[in-house]
Amino acid sequence: MSKMNFHRGTPMCKLGHMNDYYTMTFVIRGNNSVDVPWISSLELYSDSQHSVLSTYKRVRRLDDFASIKDAESLIPKNYSIHEPPPTEDGSPIQVEFYVLIIGIRDIDEVHEQLTLELNLQMYWKDTRLSHLSDQMGKTWVVLNPVLINQIWHPDIFIDHVKKIEQPKLISTPASLRIYPDETIRYSARITLQMACAMDFHFYPADTQHCQVDMKSFAYSNKILRLDWREGKEASMLHDIRLPSFDVGLGNTLNFSVNTSSATYSGIRFTVILRRSISFHMLQTYFPSSLFVIISFLSFLVAPESIPGRMTLCMTTLLTLTAMFAAVRQNTPTVSYVKGLDIWMVGCMICVFFTLLEYTVLLKLRNLKPKQGKRKNRMRQQQQHHQQRQPITPIDQSGIYARIDSMRDKSTPKFSNNGVEHAQAIRIPSIKVTPIPNPEEKKKKTEQLSYKIETYCEKIIPASFLIFNMAYWPWLLLNANYFDYKEIRETHFAL
């Protein structure tokens, strides 16, 4: 008989052999021992002096396997790996899947790649291998996973896969089981690197949906049909945490792909990655807003302080430009405008208009009235003419004036035919344009600059506030940043 003795405080155990079953001996209270038969099912034992204990299931190899030396002995001679297993009514072979996502190893936004580590299990029935199952033991039989290459198995492939690896220490992490109902289960731990089409229009409030589609490559849905095991969709571990993303999982029960040759069955699960905006709030949005507000403080500096005000505006503009260049280096390179680009350009425009307003202000304040040489000569001639001869007022017609002082009746006037006559001479009147006073023009320029300063110190900060009120609702609502109705399971970032 086989016994295993466990005594309180004593780490000793004894193991013997018996043909039919195993027994374990427990000591819970006192010094007496209790023998509990350990068969292939879950046992429970108790008495008046000892506590209730349970044992684990033990899978035993059949006696018929003792003579089996190689894989060829397990496979019937008439078995063909090229033909799918037969079904009773000719219905399609049901291949069921169970997927457990262990972790997300890498998210490469530059190359739009996603690396997953997951446990993949596939179930299907093969009646031709019924002799390998434990019909009497009511449990499964574990076989070497290398046998999977000697039997028929579903030709499953995953769309957009770049590389599939299996971490290996001594042997490949895979198992092959055969259940009493002739169901075969193949399980493996794999690392999946795949392409994921990402959309960065609303970056950094974007949400990426990476679809993992598993389909049959050669068999149509009339021969092979894919589905989830017992209606259980893909799941993930609860301790998955990423520094920059909230991780969610969405599932599709099954779908069909129509081609020109046939219709193929497939299943899909979607890894949902919502970017955590808190990083960019601290690293980009908050610092850039402070620099814009600092540029608005230049309105409090007197316009006469040219070095201080100009330096303040130029420094903030150059700082925002350098920040914008650094942000673009750390973001994916795309041909369209991202949400972060709109923010940075809006901040730079506000600072630029602040600098432009001060430049126009300086130009108006330093503007001096300039008189050309022609205007000076005309002004001198008008003054000289006014001193020598007075100008008569203009008649009612407003075009010509009669100058009586220039009429001399004793002086003969001749016409074209030589007849002497006297005629009043009409000459054009000279309109005197008033010369603007330089002091008045300077005063008007100062008033204009004062109005520009008064309006701009209110309009430019108000425009930045309006920009914020329009930007954030557009970014968060259009990106569906707070929409989790379609996500069954979500794990938030660290």
C-alpha cells in the first residue's frame, strides 16, 4: 500500500506503491494519522477528531501506453492528416477557441505595431483518435505536443501578423490533450507581433482599436466553422497596466469573410488602447499655456521699455517653437494634422500677434512727418505770392475771379485783328491748401497707438480663451474619449 504521512511540524513524507490507488495520511489534531484514499477524482474526508481535507486530481497514464515507443504507434495506419475528421451528419467541424491575454509587451506607434503575449487554446473533435482517450477514467490524457504535427489540425492564421514566437526555456510551452469525448485540445503560450492601423487625428486623446482576426486559410465555412469555447470570449489578466494607455477588450463572436471562391469563418477580438492624456497635460498643454500667459504680461510693461517688452515676447515665441519641434519628434509622423499640432499652432499664433502688436505700436510712436522738396517749394511760392499781391475773393461761379487791380484802362489791348479794346482779364484763382501741423499729426498718431494698445490687450487674451473653449470640446467629444459603453473590460493606466 502507498502511504504519505504528514505530521504536525514534521516535513517528512513516505510514498509507496499500489496497483489500484494511492493513499495519503494526514495528521491535523493530536498525534494520530488518518489514511485518505487518493484516486483520480476529488476526495473529501472527515471524522469526529479530524478536520475536513481535500486532495487534488491525479492523471494516470493508461497501462496500454507502456508498450508504445514512438508517435507512429499512436496513429492508426489508415489515418490521413490531409482529410478533416468525419462528422456524424456531415456538418462543419466546430473549432472552438479560448484566448487569455497575459500582457501587452510593446506598442510601437512609429511603425504601428502591437506585441501581445497570450495563451491560445483550440478545441476540435477527431473520432479517429478515440482509442487514445481515457474512456474509463473520465479524464483527459496528456500527450507530447510534438504529436500535433502527426495528426490533422485546423489551418488557422491571424491577419496582419508580422511574427509569432514562443518563449522557450527547456521545451516549447505547449500541451496536447485528448478528452474522453474525443475532443482534442491544443494549448500554447505565444508572443504575437502584428500590425495595427492607428489613427492619430485626435492625438493625444486618441483611442486605438487593434483587431486580431483568426480565420481558416483553406477550409470554407462548409467544412470548418470557428467559434468561442462555451460562449466565453477572449479575456485578459486583471493586473495588466501600461504607463501611457488604458487597456480595454472588445469581442466579436464570429464573422464571415466572403471571397470570389468561398466564404470563410473567423473570430475576432479587439484590443482597445486609450491614451492617457495626463502625460501630455503635464508635459505639453500646461507649460505651453503658461508661456502664452507670460507673453500676455507684456501688455503690463510700458511701451517705452523696448528691450524688456521685446525680449519677453521673443523669448516666449522661441520657447514655444522649440517645444513644438520636440513634441513632433516624439509623435508619429503622419501627413495629416493632429490635435496636438492645432494646439501648438494656436499658442504660437497668440504669441505672434502679441509681438506683432508691439511692433506696430513702436512704428506708430516713432513715425515723424516728412515733407518733400516739391511741397516745400510750393509752400514758399504761396507765401511769397500772398505777400506781394492780394487775392480777390472767388466769384459766384467758383471758377474764375476778376482782379480789378490788374485792369488798366489806359493800356491798350489788341485783339487778333489789331483793334484796340479794353477787356477784363480773367485768371484762374489759386486755392491755398492748409499745411498740416507736425505737432497735430504726431498727436493723432499717439492717439491711434493708444487705441491699438487698449484694444489688443483685451482682444488677444480673449481670443486665447475662446480658442480653449472651442478646442477641448472638439478634441474630447469627437475622439469619444469618455465613451466606454462598447468596452466590456477596461484596465486603466498606472
